[in-house]
Amino acid sequence: MDFKKSPPTHFEDVDDLDEEAAHKEIEALREGINYHDYLYYVENRPKISDAAYDKLFRRLKDLTDRSLCFTGSSRHHRPG
């Protein structure tokens, strides 16, 4: 799953994913969001719209909130 080049904005329902698929998507989303953060904040050349970024971040939050059921901890929060 690649959220860098042309990130999707429509996703499968969170409840339809098994634990492994959810964790893979979480990692891919983190990588994509970090990439887009760099382009936006460092390079000053965003590649996706703010709305698309918000959908990615919301999806990450939804997945990590659901993964709390599996792990008991959340890793989507960051200082800032």
C-alpha cells in the first residue's frame, strides 16, 4: 500500500480488516503522512490537497483507535 504517489481517499471499512491488515495499513499510512509532512513543511511543495491529507490522517486515527482492541496502546499521537 503506497500513500505517497496517489493516495486513495476511499477505504474499506475498518471493521472488515483483520489485525494484520490493519497494522500493515497503519505503517503505510504513517510512512505516507510523514512523506507528505516533509513535502509540505520542509520543501514547501505539497503534493496532495489538505482535504486528502485530512482523510489519510483520519483513517490512521480510525485504524489506531481500532487497534487498541488488539494491543491496548495507541501510536498515532505525536507531539505538536
